[in-house]
Amino acid sequence: MGTRSVKSVLLGILIIYLGLCAVVFLRQRSLLYFPTVQTEASMLDEARSRGFQRWINSSGKPMGWMTSDGTDDLPILVCHGNAGHPLHRGMLFPALRAAGMTGRFYVVDYPGFGSRAGKPTQTSLVDAAVEGLESLGRPAILLGESLGTGVVAQAANKRPDLVQSMLLLTPFDSIRNVAAYHYPWLPSLLVLDSFDSIAALKNIQVPVAIIAAEFDATTPSAGARRLYESLQGPKKIVMMAGIDHNDAIDSLTPKQWREVSDFLKMPQPSRP
């Protein structure tokens, strides 16, 4: 093969590669977010069957969903994972109740999920979480699951005065690193919604508990370890051995849940 032919082949490969990068760049949010969309009527029916009710702020705007039980002394703000919609996360709450969590759970509505209008982006999800946190009007425990760990990290960065502690379930350090794991051929700088949790939490001093899965094929545990090592305040990690992403939460024992619950309720210094 002559020099000209080699150059033509290399040029063709480069064009194909750039074309693939362009397709992924343009479609990346559809690869990142997997919302389930339902009508408000069907969401309300499902909420009643699952023990939720609409969470409305003081201006009458829907913020999300809240449990019918629990007190507001130390509320728990929940930002859920990628797939489904907020009412699918109720399986978390009985274990936390049994472990001594008495606060009411408030689950944030993400734009584009469930019945909420809008499109999911880092900005829209974080804005929804911050708005919900501010509507509670008091420090809360922030609970994030998978994608939601990136959301609560950004929300805590914006309103650290309203954060009592944080529980991060199967977290990552940044979406760019997750993308590099799944798409090693893709330049990470093309990622629009980076959700850089290490940068967001670098000045956070409240207790942060992490529950990670050793063999997590979705958000690799190496990212959870890097995030844990970067934290400057009180911290705790529970690494579930031999477990994948979707099995980590169900694999915790009641004793482990109690230890996490006690850690999250640690007394904090008086706030200015």
C-alpha cells in the first residue's frame, strides 16, 4: 500500500471517529438520563398506594413527594437515581426507619421525570434540589442515590448552611470519569454535565457516609473511593464486597443501617 493510500485510510478512520464523537456529544443527555414519564393523575394514584403525598412549598408550587409519616425535626431530602421516577425510591425508607431515622422523607421532582415538565440537565436537576432544600427552611440530611449523589453534592455546595449530613448511595467522583470508564475512546471534555462531586464537596465539613458496591459496573467503586478520600470532614464508607450497583442497598444488614443512621445524626457545631 502506497503512502497516499495509507493517508487516505487514516483520514477515513479519523472522519469516522470524529463522526462518532459528534453523535455521542449531541445525544449524550439521552445516554445519561433515563426518565419515566407519567401523568400527574397517575403519579397521584401511585403516591397514594405507596404512602406518599404531594410536597408543596409555601407558594403552592409542587416540589416533589413526601412520606406521610415522619417528623420535620430533621428532614431527609432525597435525590434519586437515574431510571424511573421519584416514587420508585420508597424501598429505601423502611430500612432507614428501622435504623432510627425519624424524619420525614422529601423526594425531589427532577425536570423531565414523572409528571414534572422540563428537560433533565445538571443545572435543572441541581436547581430543583436547591429549591427543595430551601423550601424546607432548616438543615436536612441529604440522601443521594447514584446520579442523585452528584445532585446532592452540587446542592450542598450551593447551600452548605442547610445541610446536616449526607448519605451517598453508590456514588461517583464525576460523570466525566464514569464516561471515561464506559467510553474510553471518547474525550472526557465533551461531557456537558460533569457532576464533579470531589470539587463540589471539597469545603464541606458535615458528616458524609458513603455506601459503595465493590463490583459496581455502573459507577465503579474506584470513583467512590476517590470521593471518600477527598472528603475533609467526618466520613464513613461501607464497601459492600462482591456486590454490583443495583444490589448494594438491599445488601446492608440492619446493624450497618443503624451505624450509618447514628453517624448521620451526629451533633453538629452551632451554625452562625
